[in-house]
Amino acid sequence: MKHFHRLTTNIVIISFMLIAIPMILPAQTLSQVLNGQTERTLLAQDSQQRVEVVVEQTRKMEDKYRATLKEIDGLQIYNKLLELQIENQARVKVDLEKSIVVASQINRQIVPTMTKMIESLDQFVSLDIPFLLDERTKRVESLQEIMAREDVTVAEKFRKVSEAYQIENDYGKTIETYKDTLDVDGKTLQLDFLKVGRISFMYQSIDGKTSGVWNQRTKQWEDADSHRNEIKMGLKIAKKQVAPDLVILPVDTAETT
């Protein structure tokens, strides 16, 4: 009886083991399958991330490539403009070189001419009626000083000479009055001078008692008390104290031969 019981127990144990073995094997296989699936998922995610990185890098390179092409186009246009500017500058350079040659020739010719013009102006002032003599003499001296200066351009020198000639020309068409002193009969008097163009040059003392007129032929002052009232009226007209009117004044007529 005991032997039968042990045999029965062993059969039960063996049967349990046979039943348990098929239950253990499917559990291990499922775990392996799940682990493999997880690995494949992770690998797929990693591959996707690498693909996205490559796509992003490619997009950036494309953007940079387009920007580079645009910059190249801009540089090509800029280079063309520079080439046109260089061509224009080359033409301007040639023109300037020609102008310099011409200007040098003109300078060599015009400087002696201006020197002669100043000499003629100086002689003219000394021979002309002596109105504003100090001012006119200093103007000529200033021109002589300018001609000796190297820091003044030829064009500026010519402008100054032309301006002086224009001023002298205008003197012949204007009526002017100014105050100055003059020795009259051994006395230094404060006088009102009156200039009518270049045909009459007179003076009158401040008190109106002494009047004179310049004689261009004799280069001397002559008494003009007989024209005292006319000179007084001429002074008022020149000072714009009265309206212009007809005034009979002594005139230095041209010398007859």
C-alpha cells in the first residue's frame, strides 16, 4: 500500500512538471518579442531624429545657397556699376589732363596780361582826377601784392583785376560825395567833396564859405566861390537830402587843340 502511494505521488509530480513546462516557455517568448519590439521602436525613433536633423541641415544649406546666389547677383550688378564709373573716371581724367595743359598755356599768357593791366590801372589813377585817391591807390597796391602771391589762383587774380576795372568804370557814371581834408591857402580844412562822373570834381567847406573846383588840365584846384550855391545844392542831391534837380555846375571841358 505504501509503495503504491509513493508511486501515485511521483506520477502527480511528473504530471505537474509536464503541465508547467508549456506554461513557462510561452511567457519567455512573449518577453523576448516585447523587448524586440521596444528596441525596434527606439531604433525607429532614433532614425527619425537623424532624418529630421539631416532635413533641417539640408534646408539651412538650401537657404544659405539661395542667399549666396542673391549676393552674387548683387555683386555682379555692383561690379558692372564700378566698371562704368571707372570708365567715366578715365574719360574725366583724360579731359582734366587736356584742361591742365590748356590752363597752363592760358596762365602763361594771362599772367603777363594782368600785370600790364595793373600797370595801366596804376598809371590811369595817377593821371585821373584825384577823387578817393587813397582808396584807389590802395586798391592798385593790393592787386600788385596779390599777383606776387602763390596761394592765390590765377582765376582769383583775374577776378580781382576785372573787379578793379569795373569799379573805375562805374566811377565815370556816378555822383558821389565824401568828406576829407585838404590844404587850402595854407590851412587844413575839413571839406565835402563832390564828384560828378569824371567831368566835375569840387569841394566845399563845412561852413559853406569856401568852394573849389579841380582843373584837370592844370592839375590844380581853382576858386569856385561863384558857384557856391550850385555846389551846395549838388552836395544835397548827392547826399539824397533833396530830390534830383537841374543844377549848373562848373565842368572841366576837354582841351581843344
